[in-house]
Amino acid sequence: MLKLYNTLTRKKEDFKPISGNKVRIYSCGPTVYSYQHIGNLRSYLSWDILKRILKFDKYDVKHVINVTDVGHLTSDADTGEDKIERAAKKENKKASDITDYYFKIFKDDFKKLNILEPDFWPKATLHIKEQIDLIKILEKKGYTYKTSDGIYFNTNKLEDYGKLARLKKEKLKAGKRIAMGEKKNNTDFALWKFSENPGTREQEWKSPWGIGYPGWHLECSAMSSKYLGKQFEIHTGGQEHIAVHHTNEIAQSETAFGKKPWVKYWLHAAWLLFKGEKVSKSKGGLYTLSELEEKGFNSLEFRYLCLTTHYRKPLNFSIDKLKSAQTSYQRLKNIISEIKDKGINKEYLKEFEAVINNDLDMPGALQILWRLIRDEKAKGKLETIKKIDKVLGLDLLKKEKLDIPKKIEKLVRERHNARKRNDWEKADELREKIKKLGYVINDTEERGIVKKI
């Protein structure tokens, strides 16, 4: 039986759908105002593995990933600029041009990483009616109030507010988590924000309370309920969502729909770290997939690296670690390319199934795969690997062809010989020459791995 660690209960639990064999998953999606970095993408890789395991276990899966294209402010305190509006001004473009462009890049990254697309990609701007309707329900139940800058949810009316993050409201001081302003309580959050100067924002709508735009937390509750119902099985996100975003989603959804729990299982991925700290512009490590490609890595090598650490544990990223993952991944594919025997090895497959169903244990799954391919006595390897790869998503049986021009091959040989002579200056010179011709070389094997940029 599949076991999942539920953030709500802080326990690993047996997974049981609400009804029959159907599993509904909602994953907090991207705010499409910029490129998604590899820290963001690690989280989506985790949920891709979750979905692949559920399908492996023969569940009927419906998956939704929202697209935040309005309402995500620069501060959790319901203050600051809208990230989309700010990006549009900075690039002197329409907000829709910004969101369309970065959403396309995001979907391209999904394809590169072999992440299965969701059944629905709902955009916040196309679900304004649903969000207004949700506020009306909360207003009718007496959980909202109006300030000069918007409509807010009154968290003081909920005894169990903050249960996901195990917050104690009385210990949260104003100005520490969020500023008070005109709020009645420091944990209250915006459902609808008024435009400061109506007509100056590109993205604003009429509502019963005034011209404005929806709050970020509201979007997810409105869209998840539309596509998955008023109660569903799994909600996923990064660990940064626990204390505010997911806490507020629970508050407004359980109040509106009267379902407790609104979601049965909450899953959160740990951060990608760089030098021991969360990847960021100030700390470093904030690469995009394209930037890693320019350094000679392909996206599935990054996927392999992510699988070497459990999704609930921080993954310390470095280029050296990615090089090591690249070497392992290429060696794995090379060994598999020589395997000919068909049939299923039930013993290894049963062991693999037990490991992946233990809270998505991918490091354990990789260990079983390596044992299988190194086991000289094992039979039925090829078909077993094919089934295993339906979960891992590493294209282990896919043969890749890259025709290296003779001119590049010659330069690679020259560089290899220079390295053997310890002529590092010449080797670096040849590396740059190869790069200018559109190829990169990584020194992870005797002559290195050559790839087209």
C-alpha cells in the first residue's frame, strides 16, 4: 500500500482515496513573471514522481496545476506590487505578453524534464467569476470585512486557523509575520484588493466591492474546487507554502465548503540548497535549465540528480554534484544499452514497488535499479527496466544520436592529448574553440562528453 507523509498530521499514512480508485491532485503552479529556476523545478519533479507512482499503482489520476498570472504581490503581508504588473512595466510589455511568454518557457522546461503535463492548467485571470463567487459565500457566512485597500478574511473566527503550520495565533506578533495596517488580526489576509487608481492597472475587474483584483490565496481555492470538487485527495507545494499560502487556502476553503478536512493529504517538497542555503539571487545557485544546458548538461541529468535525494530532504546543489550525476546517468544508460534479455524479473520489480510506495523513496528506487543491472544472475532485465523507467522518467532505453562533425572530433582529440601532456592552457584554449563552434565538453569520462549547445 502507498504511504505518504502528510504535513497536516506530521505522520506517514496509508493512502486511501475519498472514493473508489480516483485520485485528484492540485499542485500550486508558477507565477509567470520570470523564468523558473531549478529550485522551483525540483518541486514539480517531485509531484511528477508522485503522479507516476499513482499511475503505476493503477489509480485513475486527475491533476491540476494552476497558473498565477495576477494577484501575487511581492510581500506575504498583502502589500507591494503585483509581480506580473511590475514585470510588464519593467519590460514595457502587456501583462498578457509577459505571462504567455514565461508560461511557454515553463512548459518547455516540463518537456525537457519529462514531467507529465497536468489535465488542466487553469489561469487565475480566466477564473475571476469563480473567485468573486467564493468571496460572496465567505461574506454571507460572516467571515469577511472591508478596509480601505480590500476585502479581508477574519481568521479570528476560526479556532483551528494555522493547523497545517501548527501556528499559535496568540504568539504571532504584528509586524513579525505580516503588518497590521487596518487588519483586525495580524493573520488576516486579502481576498480582494482594490486598485489604488482604477484605470491605471492593466489587470483589474469590477466586483460587488469595488474595482480590483483577487488575492493570491483565493485563486487556488477557487480553481481547485472548480476542477477537483469541494473536497479532494492531495494538495502539493514547496515547504515555503506551508505557513501562509496553504494555511490560508485551508481557512477559506473549509469555511466556504464546510468540508473538514478540505484536503486529505498535504505533501511538501524541501528546498534546493546552494552552499547550505536556499537558492537565491543573493546566495547563488539560481540556474535555469537553459543555463545548465549551456554548461554542457542535459535536463534528464538534472532529473537524475533530484532523484538521488528524497523529496522531503533538502538537496544541496553544485555543478560538481551535477557532473557526478551526469557521469552516473550516462554510465547507467551505457550499461542498459548492452542488455538484451527480455521478460520480467518479478523479484526486483516487487522490491522496487515496495520502495516507491514508501513515501516516494527515489534514492531507494535507484539503488534497486543499479543492483538489477549489475546482477549477473538476474534474468528479465530489459522489460523490468522499462517498467521501472515509467516511474523514474529518465528515458533509460532511448537511444540518442548526436552526429559530431569531424572538425569537432579532431579538436576533442587534440584537447584530450593536451590534457594527457598536462598542457592545461592548450586544453582550455581548445575547450573555448569547441564552445564557439556550438559544442560543449564535460570532463566526466576519459575523453569527455560532447554535446551540442
